[in-house]
Amino acid sequence: MPKKNKTFIDTKSAALLLAESVTEAYEKTTREKRAVVHHENQSTSSKKCSPSSAGSKLNKAKEIIRARSAAEKKQKAEARKLANSPRNNPRTKSQTQSQKKAVSFA
């Protein structure tokens, strides 16, 4: 039988104490990390999402979208004009030439 002194602890209680201390340390560090992350999120979200800046960012985004859609519409209209012009379309080119001939003979 081992000598009983102040430093001797049986293995079961040692394992339990170790497990408790490890879980307490883990819980403490996770609580601290959560608190730090929560604080950072609050400070950055308040800076990023103030109502006035969020509104101005939204208006800026809407303006960009409107400008892009207007530019796209303009390009489509120009493409349509070019496609429908008699110079670029051989079918309409021949029709206009025959119409000119018909007018000149009449």
C-alpha cells in the first residue's frame, strides 16, 4: 500500500479534477472569445450600417444600376439601328435600289 502523503491523489479523482479544470478553462476561453467577437461585431456593424450611410450606399448602388441599364438600352438601340439600316442589310439594300429604279422610270 502506498504511503499516504499530501501529494498523493488516486487516479480516478485526479482524472476528474483534470477533466473539470480542462472544461472550465475551455469554457472560459470560449466565453472570452465570444465576448471579443461580439464586441468587434457591434463596433464594426455600428460603423458600417448607420442608417444615413446605409441609405447613401443604397442610393449609390441604385444610381449605378440605372446608369448601367441606360447604357445597355442605348447600346441595344444603336445595334438595332445599325442592323435595320439599308447599308448593312442586303435585303433592304436591294429593295431600296429597286424602289429607286421604279421611281426613276415612273
